[in-house]
Amino acid sequence: MLVALLLFTLSRIIPGDAIDSLLQEDEAESWFTPEIRAKVEAELGLDKPLPIQYLLWTGNALRFNFGSSFWAKRPNWDIIKERFSRTIEVALGAATFAVLWGVTSGVVSGVKQNTWIDSVFRIITVGGIALPNFFVAVMFFYFMILFFGWIPPIMYKALWEDPGQNLMQVAAPMIILGYSGGAQISRITRSQFLEVFREDYIRTARAKGLKENIVIVRHALRNSILPVITVAGLLVGILLGGVVIVETVFGIPGMGQMMITAVNSRDYPLLQSLVWMITIIFMVSNLIVDIAYAWIDPRIRYG
């Protein structure tokens, strides 16, 4: 309920309203009389007091009834279903890339502590943490055009329609988002790995004659992975936030790009529906992380 209240309040703080967005051109003002404005407000439900609007919207949202978009004149649920798969494709691809390069670089950096390899990875991860996604996306776009003459395809194709063109369009956003998220995973992995690597059972495993790669993967990595899973779960929310930027930069018609359109057109129901859905995804991802704890570490049991 707190999320719903914050979402409703913040969407109303945006300057202007849905009616103002209909008056973009001067010629519209000649026929848009106060009587017509009042009629439109009544049709959109904007004539009711804000507390009543909030209660009506919250009650409908809890039943997954998101109403209709002011701008698109379509049910919001249809818009979400149409764009959901595109955003999830980018977010899951970015999360997969972030975990793979983050864990790998963190382990290698830990094994090669205080070497030039460790220094290179630390510089790369600091850059990923410090640089915002929109800056990395714009710079990536700029340098790819400048040095390689490459631009992503303008027309979006779904994965099942044209896998090659789809990969060309979503690969760059996945890498950009995954770079930022993987940098955080890398730092946590390195820190936890070095802490575990000094434990007595690691020396015991080596004394038993186990190969170094078995000691690293089976003993050190597995016992240092829990904090990494926590960060990966929280990373879903960060990636979904970054999707708004990269979808706009690379022209991917997903939920993030539609969110920008909803903000610009003051489309309150659509904006609230999109953020509400992203909130649900974030909550589900954290539930999956909690369940994964018990699967990875048998010592953890839920009552």
C-alpha cells in the first residue's frame, strides 16, 4: 500500500495534467472551452477528489484492473502485455551477463590478488559503478558510430520473428546494463572470496591434495556466493530502472520507453500501471532469492 501511495502521489506531482497535454497546439484552444474541459475531466475520472481517485485506482490495481490509457485509448493491461516480453528480454539478458562477468571477474581478481590482472579488473569495476547508465549508453552509441559506422536496426523485430536482427538491437543494451550491475557483483564476489579463501577448511582441502580449481569452485566459491545472490536479487530493480534509459537510447519499444511517453503525456493510469508491474517483478525476484538461499546453503531452513 505504501508503494501505491507513493506512486500515485509522485505521478500527480509532475507539472501539468492530462488535459493540458491535449492543448499542445494553439488551434486546439479555440474549441476547447471550459465546458468541454469539464466533460473530458469527468470522462477521465479527473474530476473526483484525489483521495477518491487513489482509492479507486488502488482497488482496481489489486485486482489487476489497470484501466485505460489516456494517450493510447487502449486498456493498460494490453499495452503491458505487448511490451512486457521486450523489457524482460533486455533485463534478463543484462542480468545473465552481469552475473557471468561479475562472478568470473571477482573470482579471478581474488585468485590473482594484488597482481596486474587484479588492478585491471578493479579499474573496470570502479568505472561500472561510477558511470551512470545513460552516459555509458550514449558513449557506446557515439563510439560505435564514429569508429565502426554501426547503428542498431531502426525497426524492432521480436526474437521469434527475426533472431538475428533482434540480437543486434538488444545486445548493446544488455551489455551496458550488465556492465553496471556486474561491476557491483564483481566487487562483492572478490571481497567475499578473499575472506573465505583464508579459512581453515580451504587449507585443509589443499592439504588433502584436491586440485586448485576444485578448491576454488566447490569450496571457496560456493561458500562465498550467498551475499552475491543478495546483490543479484536487488540488481533486478536496478536493471529495470536502467531499462528506461537504454530502451529510449536504442529505440526498443518496451515498458521503459512507454514510461517516458506516459510521463510526457501526463498519462497517469498508464504510468502507474507500468511502475506497479515493475514493482511486482522486483518483489517476485526477491522472493526467488530468499528461496534460493536454502537451495544453495543446506544450513538455512525456513520455519
